[in-house]
Amino acid sequence: MTERIVASCLWAFAIFSGGQLAWGVLGVPQLVGPILAVVVAGFVFLDPTHRIWGSSPTRRIARIPEPTGPTDAQSATQPH
């Protein structure tokens, strides 16, 4: 979860800075940068398509077969 928060903040800062640069150089409206930064940060944080963060890894646990009959170790400790 911390990775998502840090990545979202970095993306927001990058988009905001790019928007301010575009405002100063190209004359783009000044509110485009902050609005686009919030949208992109939200998309990176939520990741609705699971392309950025993927799904959580699943653990596979192998089943251990139960013994079918008495083994040497079991018969030595149990009375006959």
C-alpha cells in the first residue's frame, strides 16, 4: 500500500509540474495541471485494470498425503 501512495504522489507532482510548465510556455489554462494531476494520481492509486500493481500473489500449498497403512516408525511405538 505504501508503494501505491508514494507512486501516486510522485505522479501527481510530475503531472502538476508539467502542467505548470505548459501554462508558462504554451499558455494552457493554469487549472489543467492540478486537475490532471489529481486524476492521474487517483488512477495510479486505484489501478482499476490491475496493470500497474497486478493482483496480489497467491500462495500454493501442496497437500501432504496421509499415510494409508502403518509405517515402521508407527508400528515400533504402538503395541501390536
